[in-house]
Amino acid sequence: MLQQGTSPDDIAFTSAMTACGHLHSWQRALFLLERMPALGVLPATRTYNAAIGACGEAGEQQAALALMTKLQQDVLHPDKFSYGHLLVACNRSG
């Protein structure tokens, strides 16, 4: 996308993070989330949800909890999907 001169938006990042979740590649999802501001894209709640979901699929409870805190520090509001993904992370972590 960048090579073609097109800038990704938060929806593109959200889609990529969702795919990371399906592949249990939660660390790549976190990398993408961290990379967004450098590209001039601010994460939305849905973007955090995708990253929390990726952590949840991998059972990474601590990472999911940290993202929930970061979401709120960024003055965004968690929604039912945020909490649902967090519950999945807690359930899968044991």
C-alpha cells in the first residue's frame, strides 16, 4: 500500500490486525498498532478491539489488559467488543 503511494487508514490497520488475530500473530498486531502514529493514523476503538482480539485469540491476557488501559489513556471508550475480546483473552489464558 505504501509502495503504491496510498496511505493506510485506521480501517486498513484494523483489517490487518484482525487477520493477525486469526493467525495467532498477536505480536504483529501490536507492532501494527504501535506503527500507526508514525504514519499519521490515529487508532480508533475498533482498531484497539482488533489488537485486543488478536491477543485474546493467543490467550495473551496481560497484553490484552495493557491494551485496554492504553485505549482509555488515548481518551477512547471501550465498547462491548472490547470487553468481549478481553474476556476471551482471560478465558484462553487459563
